[in-house]
Amino acid sequence: MSEKIPYKIYLDENEIPRQWYNVRADMKVKPAPLLNPGTLQPLTLEDLNPIFCEELNKQELDNDTKYFDIPEEILDFYKMYRPSPLVRAYFLEKALDTPAKIYYKFEGNNTSGSHKLNSAIAQAYYAKKQGLKGVTTETGAGQWGTALSMASTYFGLDCQVYMVKCSYEQKPFRREVMRTFGAKVTPSPSNTTNVGRKILEEHPGTTGSLGCAISEAVEAAVTQEGYRYVLGSVLNQVLLHQTVIGQEVQAALKKYDIKPDILIGCTGGGSNLGGFATPFIGEMLRGEANYKIIAAEPASCPSFTKGKFAYDFADTGRICPLAKMYTLGSQFIPSANHAGGLRFHGMSTILSQLYHDGLFECRAVEQTDVFKAAVTFARAEGTLPAPESSHAIKIAIDEALKCKETGEAKTIVFNLSGTGYFDLVAYEKYNTGVMTDEIPTDEQIAAYLEQLPKVEE
């Protein structure tokens, strides 16, 4: 196409996807079922209904329905901030002096500052529809907690958030946004739950992890009448809701007949990469196209690249269902790096199966390299990226520089899943030269993997 691609490719509100795409329907090998931690049998709706909302449980267990209609109330909320733009990174291309064509999907254009609102509003909607009083959850960097507090307020629900302790301390302003929207925020692990007290006893002085916070949030939900637990990543239902991202990318690319060569997303639990990439993976599974898809994860919490594909608990307290996933072991607590949203020991069962089947690759990147890439991007494109999103930026820059070496003009698309304006403590540490990289050794990981539950498959 001779027409110059605009800096921002916009869709109108009528082009917001009206359905969520379920990649499981196209997967030849389905994700392994969640297991009841007591019986080690596949979970049923009856098992899940005391923990999660009933309609969400149906979405969670449905491997066959390819598309789910998005309720009108959710579509109306989406119109506040969707469709989000697909941006041509002309200035970054110039800064790198690369022939590559770089695009990024910008999901930070809402008050929560990230893609998390796409699923938060859906989960709050189903909770309200069920007649619940409120919801409990965990949050790492705070994007999910912020998004859920916004969605809960919109539907008049109480919202209780257990925030990973190191993030609670590093990101006080993210915490205050949650409180502004009416949420109660507790640093995790805490003394407010039985499982929190147990974790503190076994790991005194711990900075926490998503696994710890999940345990506390689940306990809080099941011990309060009229409450359910909701989760911002990992679960099938969450990846389902996030596919509005990938479907919008597909529509924007189609407008200008752009065919991507490389697709990149960061991954901690899977919501970002899953929502961005699974619509494209669906094309691959159906034999319609072929792409190079790269997951970017932190070297401090390398679930894909160093983990084991096995059944494990999704939480540190070992009270949640068992999931077959790439895991470092439920007792693994990563170093207090600044990509709080990626500090989870496991991974989505959907993405785990797709990775096991070779549908995409993963690269683990170190924190200081990630922030170097973030600064390069910010200076070129004028947007301060979240530490989580900057893992994808790091890989995108690496791929663009390879194109510079080879002279290939590949088209690279990555998901800029959030902004970094509440992450300035991290940027301060990088700018003053005190940021470090803490990477677990193979021996340390092996010790945690030895504690995996014994499950016959």
C-alpha cells in the first residue's frame, strides 16, 4: 500500500468486538482441567460456584463455545475507553535506525492505566447480576486492583484488595487510587487471614507474592456471605475477556492491509499475552496464517523458561484448585522486582498448553535491561511505559535491531499494556544506578519444584 500509515490507527465505537473469542474451541489439545485440591478430581460447576461467580464459572469450564456475546452493559462501559489505538512507532524506528515497522497497541488510556479494566468490568457485571454484596481479589503492581475498584464502584459492589506487600510499599499512589474508588486495600501477606498469618510465620519479613495474595483473597471471599473471589489473570475467563485487545488489533491491521511478522506480549499470569495473541494463535490453529509470537517474562520469575509443565497449586497457601501449567512451584517467592504484575510462580493453563505445543516462544529478560528499553521507548515515543509492558518493549527493540543487521523490514506488533506513571520509584532506582538484577539459580528453582504435588495423569 502506497498510502502512508497514520501515526495512530483508530477504530470507531461500532468496531469494538461484540464477542469474546475462546481459543480453546480451536485448540486440538485442550488445557488440562483444574483439579479439586481435596479429591484431585476435575472441578465441576458445583465446586467452583462457592468461590467464583456462576456465569464466570461456565465460561471457565467451556472448551467448545468459540464466541461469547458481550452483554450490552459491558459494551457501554467499554465505550468509555475503547477502542484503544494501534500506534505506529515512527519515532522509535528512527531512534533505532531500523528498517523494521513497529506498532504497539496502547491499553493505558483509562484511569486504571492498563488492560485490566477489560476483564474487571465483566467480572463485576456478573457479580452484580448474581446479586452479590462484594468481591475480593489480589493485585501485584496495582493495575488489577485499580481496575476492579473502578468496576466495583460502577456496579455498587464492595471491593476488598490484597496487594502484594512490596508493591503496596513501592506504589503508594496506586494504592490511593484504589481507595479513591472505594476499595479496602490490605498489604499481603497480612495478619487478617489464617493463611496470611501462616505465611508470615513460615516466611518472616517476606515481601509477598501474587500467590500469597491470592490465598488471602480466596479465604476472605469464602468466609464472608455474599462475596466471591475474582482474579485479574491466569484464569480461562480472564483471557477470554481480554481478547477484545487482539481482535481490535486484527481489525486495525486489516484497515491498512498490514500483515504482522512478529507479535510480542509480556506475561506473568497470562491475561495480557493471552488477550493480545490468542486471536492470532486461533488463525494459526485453523491454518489461516503463521506468525512468530514471543512471550516476554522476567528473569527473576521465569515460569516458562525455567518452570516445569505440571499440576501445581495456584496459590502459596495451597487452598486453591490445582492447575496444569508451567510453574516454579507454589512456594516460590520471587525477588522484589518492580514488575509486580509479573511476579507469579505459575501461568495460564491455556498459554501453558499452547507453549508446550510450540505455538509461541518465550524469552526471559533482566530488570535493568527492561528499564533501559523503557527509557529508550519513553524518550522516542513520549509515553512512560509500565515495567510489565517494558518487557515486551525490550524484545521488540531486540527484534528491530536484528532487522537493522539483516536489512529485513519485518512488521513487529507488541502490546503496550499499561502506563508507568505510578512506577516512578522504579524509574528513580534505575536512573540513579541502584537497580539490580536478582535471578534465581537452577538449584533454588529445583528445590521448589521438588515440592510439587504428586498428581497421577
